[in-house]
Amino acid sequence: MSEITPDLVRHLGVLARIQLSDEEVDRLTGQLDVIVDNIAKVSEVATPDVVATSHPVAMQNVFRPDVVSGQLTPAQVLQNAPDAADGRFRVTAILGEEQ
């Protein structure tokens, strides 16, 4: 028994603010009915003992250890800056004068 009717598709179109022609309503009725049937089939198989997965293959992030290495001096950091003053980058103001 079909749960999706043309009237339901028209109603969904109104809710989504999509103007649907009669041909589109007929096509979408069939497509949405197939989708609902497939979801019902999956729901039958999905039991509490089946673990939900977001990916078919188990995945794990690979992290490297954080190791402190050589640091740049302030002069090295600023050497390619287009404009610097007092050991800082000088940039164009983006906020108004009042701030």
C-alpha cells in the first residue's frame, strides 16, 4: 500500500514553496514511494544488536606526537613582512577610528 499520494506530494511542494506541474507530481509520487519503501526495508533489518556505522570501513585518525622544534626569532618572522614596526606586523586599519 502506497503511503505517498499525489495530494501529499502537492502539499510538500507547497510547504517547500516549489511549484510542481502535474507531470512532476506524478513522477515524484512514484520516486518518493520507492524511497519510503526502501527506508522501511532498512528499518526491518536494523535491529538493536546491529551497530550503526557512518562508514563501511573502520577508520582511525593517525596522529603524530607533538614535538617542540626550532623556533623563529622575531627578526626571522618579520623579514618578509611588507611593513613592520616595533617588532610587530603593521597592517591597514579595518575598523573605524572610534574603535
